Amino acid sequence: MFKKILVPIDLRHPDALEKAISATAAIAKSENIPVVFAAVSTAAPSALAHNPDELKSKMAEFAEAQGRQHGINATGQAFFSHDPSIDLENALLKAIDETGADLVVMATHVPHLSDRLWPSNGGRIASHAGVSVFLVR
């Protein structure tokens, strides 16, 4: 049904990703679909990583651990943006294209009043991606 799954993640909040990763693992295992965990960050030093190579390494380690834990074929990739706080959706849309993913499984939050004025990241990805998007609360 699907050929590759992209899962956007934030390594600063791995506990908030448990449901999305479990849903991804169930889908991936059902038809042996490879999974790409994707993080978007700035190339400048941050609390997450001192440089792009460090983030790439952390992503590879995260994906390897998730692959072992859930019995799936997983890789990790880092994508860089000048300002992820305002460019996250564009960076993720680019990641979808670059990885060839045809399904995005994305953690999201319970909608708040502010989401009526400013859509969530997941809502924007679902609205603009040319692939299926599964938002997990």
C-alpha cells in the first residue's frame, strides 16, 4: 500500500512521540515498509546539537534504537533550515520529496483555540503535502 513512511520528530521531546512511533511501527511491520525519522533544525549550534554532523549522528542513533525496539527498518535524517520556527512546514515538505515518502505519520496536539487562527504544523502538512498524512494525538 505504502512504500516509505516519514516521521517528523523532535529529539528534545521523545516522550511526546510514543503514540506516533507505535502507530508507525504497526503500519511499517504490516507490509515491511521502511521508515525515515526526520528532524528539522538549524545548522547553527543549539541545545540539540553543536553542529550538523552531531545532529545527523543523533538521528542515526535514534533511528537504529527505534528499529531495534520495534522490529522495523528505520533510518534517521536531519534537514536544516535557517529558522525552523517559521520554516518547519517547508522543510518537512522538502523532506517528503527528498526521501520519496508516500505516507507521513506525525504527532500532533489536542487543538487549542489558537489553532482556529493559526493551523498546527500537522494541519499545514496535511493541507499541502501531496501524500497521505496520518496525524496521531
